[in-house]
Amino acid sequence: MVTVRVISKGSLDEYMSRAVKHYSSLFTLPSLSKVILGITVLCMMGGVAVAIPLFGSYRTFATGLLFGPILLSIVVLSDLIISRSFMKADPIFDLRRCSALSLVSWLIWLAFMFLGAMASFFVEGNSIWVKFFFSGLCPVLILRLLVFSTVSLADYGRIFVSSIIQPASCMISFLLIGPFLGYAISAHSLFFLLSAMVIAVGVAFLFSSLLDHTGKATVGIGALSLFKAFLVNWIVDADKPLEEFFEKLGVDENVEVSLLGFRTEEKMKAIMVIPACHRGPFKNVGSSLLPYLIQEALGKEARCVVVVPHGLVGHERDLASQFQNSLLVESILDCVGSFSSLGYQAKPFMRGQKDGAKASCQAFGDCAIFTLTLAPETTEDLPQQLNSMISEESDKAGIPHIMVVNAHNSLEGASKSDESVAFLKAAAATSLEKSLGNEHFPFEIGAATVVPEEFSVRDGMGPGGIGVITVKVADQIAAYITIDGNNMVSGLRERIISRLLDLGVVDGEVLTTDTHVVNGVVQIARGYHPIGEALDQTKLIKWVEHAVEEALGNMEPAEALWASTVVPNVKVVGEKQIEQLCLLAERTLEQAKKLAALLFSSAGILLAILFLLL
């Protein structure tokens, strides 16, 4: 019996899902107009807070109220300058996000200003208000330094200027206007202000340095750099920063690609492609979108229906970047001119079953296509050893070429990979034996692709939609239905196959591409919706029926073709590396919480001591 690491799929998806839950919600912000409205209200309230201690003089009180519009002008102008100059090239800090940071900053500072205003009723003079106002600078400056330094991709100089320019401008304005309002700004107050700034910069520096050390000690990568790469992907879909890490950590592998084509007298009818690499790790990163990229590029090149079901690989063979995707796709396109004929005859679609494991086998000349599933039990990633086992049996039977498809079409609870491997092998052997007992007949092929616009990646369906290849051998019609999604809810496969009987399709299999473009776009525990969980199953089945009817309507005699290639030196990111990166990303957030509690409380205590002494 073959032993399979059960952790590989479940735990890795769990790590990614937890990362999605944390990072995708970090910048869920209101609209810019609402943010500006909030800043306006806070700045006007800030003017009121300045004016409260000045009740003794109507003139100074009226002048204090003017401080609100001054603050508002400074805040809005500084946000415009930051977003359109210092952060102009940064993918995250547009005007809306800069303004949102200012909104939070002023909410904190206003709290200190009102505390000072209330305290001024119990302390003679208004110096107490000044100290509270200066105290508020410390948490505001810490917040801005930390947010810019941990999120922005800009250099340190731009980060520092963007962090300090707004609070410094507001502080300078107060230092210039304060004496005219009647506020006494003593040497002690100025020293307190300077101390607050030093504390803020020191805390921000320590926080960033200690947080970065977490990553360097774990995988040799600064945690902040990785954190920024995750954020820029979750927030604005930029894949390059994260893929740069994958390229550094990746290893070169040779990737085998198998193609089974069908050509009529006039043109290429359909092609099934099985690349020996995994889709992932999530969203638009690495090879997550690979099935669609192959389908789109090869479909245009060969002018036919292209389907890219899942092979026998796991996350240990995720491609590192879009560049690696392009290398693989280009090599696949080169295969179009190197097809060899398998002849014009095929055998019927045959099934085998063993203790819940199901397999199908259909031979085209000396090539056989196998599909494997455990449905209605969970069918997730299956080990590459199964391919070797089935290949060995096929070689003995005189079939040198095989394509083994992991149907990846049922998700219901935990995977039972350990005991299922032997059962799947036995089921495949049974289906092969049944196939060998049949004669070859001329066959017909039909093909169609539909892309339902009503379903999106948030519903679990990728841009490849639904691809169908129908095969008629003698009096039997079978259908291979490929849906661009990451697995299916349990039972949906059986519903689809049952409905196809009414169309004259006596058997077949429902396959998914295992695309990971749907992973990381919804905030649920799993991180994605399998086909049928979020979308309307009845509507989906109607779309499948429509595609099958179209394929049945264009069936014609065909020739089977075979091509295979090995793409050398493709950079893949192993399961261990992805797992470490996902874990590190989460640990960074947890470490940040601990450091924040320690450093911020220490800064508060130190500031309080200075407040009382000065």
C-alpha cells in the first residue's frame, strides 16, 4: 500500500485560508467621499477642542474655532501631496487609503485634545491642554510610521516623509498660532514634544526590526517584505512582489505535458491537455490560472475546444510565477505541430470500481485515457505514484501512452487518501481489463465550450467555464465534462451524470480543473467555494446540458492524435516552501499583536512619566 501525506492538501489549504481571512479584510474601507466627510467632522471638532479652554475671551475663542478649517486644509493637502508624489508609484496608498489613515489618526489625536480640554477645567491655565495635544502626537506618529513601513513598497525615505509630513505640519501650525490664541508654550512643553517624537520613532523602529527578524530567522526572508507582498496581492491583485519570493525559493523541475487531440477531415476538433504541474497556490499567483491560460492560448492557436482537467499532482508542483506559466504555455503551443496519429478507431468507455473508488478507461489506438474519482466521498489531490502504477499495467497490456485524470469532483469532509490509493489502482486495472476485452470501432467526436456569465470566481467558477468532449463508439455515447473550478460539492457529479441520460449520453465523467484563481477571493473558512456550493446547481446543470447538446449536435468522424513533451527547468515552489510562507505570514500578524501590546504599553508608560515630570 502506498502512504500519502494527508497533510499536504488539507493543511496547506487551511494555512492559505487563514491567511486570506486575515489579509483580505485589512483594507476594507468606505468610499473617499465618506472618508473626507469624516475628516471634516473630526477637524471641526478639533477646532472646538482648541477653543474650549479659551472661554474667558470671546476673541480668542472665535480665533480658536478657526483652527478647525486650518487643520482640515493641512490634512487634505498633505494627503494629496503624499498620494500623488511620495506614494505615487505605490500600488496601495492612493488618496482614499491615505485619507483613511488620516481619519484614524485624527480620531486618536482628537481624543487627546478633548481630554486636555476637560482637564483644563480643573487645572489653572491652559498648559495642561498643550501637553495633551503634544501627547497625542506620539500614538499618531507611531500609527503612521507603522502603517507606511509595514504596508508600503516605497523606500524608507518616502515612507518617513509620508509618515511625518502631516502631523508635523499640524504641529508647526499650532506652534505658530498657539501664542496668538493665548496658549503658553514653554521650554518644558517643547522638550516634552521632542521626547514624544523620539519615543514614537523609537517604538516604530523596534517594532519593525523585531517583526522582520521573525521571518529572517524562519526562512531567511524579512517578515515585513513578505507581509507587504501578501498585502499588495490581496488588496490590489499585484502578483509580482509575491512571485519574486516564489522564484527565489523555487527549484527547477522538468514538467511533462500530455496532449490527446481529435481531428476531423476539416480541422482540429478538440484537445485535452494534462500538464504535470499543480494549479496554485491561490488567486492570481503562480499557476493558479494555468488551466485557463492553456485553454485560451491553445484554443486560439488550434482553433478548437481545449479542456485542461487535473492530473496526479499536488501543491509540491505549483509554478512560481507568470513567467514560468508562459514558458509552459509556449512549449504546449509548440506541440500542435508534433502530433502523431493514433488512428481512427477507439474502444467504448468502460468503468471499474473497488470499495468506492471509481475509474474509467477509454482507448484510442494505443493510447488510453483514465479518470479516477472517489465520489461521492472527497476526491482531492492524488499522488503521482498512481500514474506510475497505472502506466505499468498499461505497458503490460501493450498500451504505451496513457493520460490519467484526477476527476477532483467531490468534496465532503476529510480525504481518505491513505486507503484509497490501492482501491483506485484496482479500479483502474478493472476498467483497463474491461477495455481490453472490447474491439476497436470507428468513432465520432463532438465538442463545445460555454462560459456562463452569471457565475464568477466568487461563486467558484473560473473563466474557462464548461468544456465538453463527447465520444461515440459503436452505439455508446460518453461525455467528458470539464468545469473550471476547484472541486465540487458531493452529489453534484451524480446529478449531472444522471441528467445526461435523457440526452442519450450513457456514461462519462465530470471533471474539474482544480483552478486556484477562485482561492482567496471570498472570506470563508475554506477560502473558496467548490462548484455547487455558492452557485445555483440547477442553473449549472442546465448550462452543462446546453454544452452537451451543442457537442452532440456537431459530432463527426475523427482521428485521434497524441503528443507529449517535457519542459525542462521550470521553476516550481514546493509544498514545504509554500507552507512555510503561509505560516510565516500568519505568525507575522500574531507576533505583531504581541509586540504592539509590549511596545505600545511601554511607550504609554514612558510618556505618562514625562507628562507628570515636565
